[in-house]
Amino acid sequence: MRELFNKIGDFLQTPIGAIVGATVLFHGVLLAIGFKYSVVALVVAAIILGINIFAARFLADKLTYFFAQFVLPIHTPKNRQQIYQRVRDFAGDRGPILFVKNGRVIMHEDEAKKKGAGVIVLDSASAVVMQTETQILGAVGPGVHFTKGSERIARDEGVDLRVQWHFIGPLVGDQSILRSESADSSKYAEAQKRRQQTAGQTRDGFEISPTISIKFRVQRPQTKIESESGVVSHYGYNAQAVLNAVTREVMELDDDRSRLEWRYLPASLVANLWREYARKFRLEDLFPAEGVSGLKTIEEMINRRLKRADVVALDDTGLPTGEALPSLEYRQLTERGLEALEIRIHNAALEAPIEEQIVKNWQNEWGKIANREAELLDERENLIETAAHGEAVKYFARLASQKFDNPITPPADAYATLQALIEPVKEALLNESRANKLLESDMKKLDEVWKWLLVGQLDLAAQSETEEA
């Protein structure tokens, strides 16, 4: 009986139940006051009840459609119709409601265990792949996606559409931990594990472990397009690339044969390429005192192998063979919807004695290079000084001979000749050497010579007059 009353109560809370309840109450009051119903009255009452029910259903339907548009950020007519149907048919039970932010699936506890129709909201930097128990349905981009009862996110993981950074190899402080005899065992194990990520052997048998940074992303379309929900992502959404990244898995060739997630594939390829190219160089080739280092060459080759379809191969000594070979690593990334942007090799870790020997060799080589450069600078300075002296002599000769250009000028006495030589030199010093500190002493010397010439010229004139007399 209680269940029956509960159902009646639930019915009366609906718009139609309210209309039916009010109609029954109204006609009950009429019967109580003695109103007699005829056939016409009953027909009219039934018609009015039908009109009220139709109007209530129509108005409730339109109001439901209107207010349902504000429940979720929807943009397309298809999504508007779906949210309206979900709100209209909601009876208390629902499927999972999930939010994907920056490729990370966010949910309440036990949310994924719920069965039934649900909804997934993805921000502009996220995408997912949907599947059922038997098939892959496809990729879903930024916006709102309404799920059916059998749908779920493939592998329960999202895809971050932003540029990704991945670092492999030892950290800056790992060298001190690995060389310390009193290091904590857990920290030592972690540092050793990071070192092994990029540990490689050179051609002459030395082990080297660099830190390598990998910058990559999911492939983007040439022009930004709308997702299934009508959202244009700033990061670019490529449905096929997202689908390939999630579904085309790679198996690691270890004892467990574990699955390698798409975000770790570029790092795995880079580590293998590093070991491949490190075997082609000697240790001294990787750290030369001058010229292009082997590390730089390896870095360029790794970038080419991940970015180009065909790459010129290197022989066993690290020299180009001139033969262009297809890049397997580039094809692997492309087939899985990924693209590499930049790979950088940073601080390479070596064993302490080897590192000390390399530093010592650098110091010796740099000393030789510095001495050679000093000798070259001295030689260049001497050449410049000799050339400048020659130019100065030529300039002085041209300057001092300005008043001797006329070949038909009658010969003058020795004092007049010296005056013709000194006068342009003195004028040039006054015009061109105003900021020179030696000007004052030079001008004093020229003035003394000039006075001596004047006195000598006067004495010569006096002597000529005496002889004439």
C-alpha cells in the first residue's frame, strides 16, 4: 500500500499529475455541492482536461528544451537535441560524467563504474578515443560528447594536444649521488636507473650517459578545423592522429613485454638512436677542444632521423656515406600520429677519472690554441704597424712637398726651402691633431725650428747687405 501511495505522490508532482489532481478536486467539489453532470458536461470536462494536459506537456517540453541548453557548453544542433533528450528522459539513473583536462581524465570516485548514458566534457587541449567491448568507435575532440551505455574511454586515458616535453637520462645532481659512498640507497637506485636510460658505449669502449630532452606533439592539421562538438581548438585537433596515437600500440621487448604508451615512444626511439650513433665515435671525438663535436653531430642526426623521411647515413667512424636511407623512426612516429619538434643533448655524464682526463686534455689543448692565437695576433700587429708606418711616410712626403709641385719655380735659399717644408706640416698638425696629447710638444719643436729659420734668414739678409756695401 505504501508503494502505491508513493507512486501516486510521484505522479501528482508531475505537471500532468498536478492538472489531473486539480481537475479531480474541482469536480469533487462540484459533486459535493450537488452539481448534476449531464453527458454534455462530461464531454466538455473531458475536452478541457485533454486541452490542459496537451498545453502542459507542450509548455513543459519547450521549457525543458530551453533550459537544457544552459546545462553544458554545447554548440551544434545535434548536441542541443541530445542534451534536451537527456534532461527530458532523466529518471534518476545516469552513466558516468567525466571531465578531461590537458589530456588527464578527471572523475569522482567509482564514477567509471556507473553504467548507462553519460557525458564527457573535454577542454581545448584534450581528446579521447571511445570504444565498446567489441570495437573502437573513434576519436572525440574538444567539446561535449554524449556517451551511450556501452561506451567508455579507450585505456581510460586522454590525449594531451599541447606540445610535450620529455627528459631522459641523469639529472644534474645525479653525478654526486653516484660518486658518493654514503648516498641513500633509494636515491642511488633512482639515479642509477636514470643513468641507464641513456647509457651508451663509444667506439673505444667508454660509457657515457647524457641528459636528452625531447620536444614533440600529436600531429596537427594544416588548417584548424572544428571538432565533433563544433569547437575549434587553439592547439589543433587531428582526429586520425589521436586515433593512431592511442590504438597503434608498441610493445617493449623486455621480460614483461609491457605496452609502451604513445607519450613515451619518442623517448624510446631517441635513446636507441643515441646508442646507435655513440658507437660510431671515439670519446675524444665527442669532446674535441676545437671544431664540431661528435655530440653536436649525433644531435643533428637524431633530429633528422625523427623529422625526415630520408636521411644520409653515417659509416662506422661517424662520417657521411652520401647514401640517403629511409628513416624507420620517422615512419614509426608518423604512423602513430606523432611528430618530433626538437631533440637536444645536454650534460653528458662520465666516470670521474675519465672526466678529469678530458678536462686535463682540454686545458692542454686550450693552452696550445691560446699560444698559437697569441702568435697570430702578434704577427698581425707587426704587419699592421709596418703598413701603417709606410702609409705615414707616404702621407708626410705628400704633405711636405705641397709647395714644390711647380717645376719652373726659381730656386730659393736653404732657409726658404726649409720654411716651405715646415709650413704645411705645421698647418696639418693644427687641423688634424687637436685631440692628440703630443701636439703641444710637437708644436714647440716646430716653433723652435721656425724661429731658427727666421733668425738665420735675417742674418743671411744682413750679411748680403754688408757684402754689397
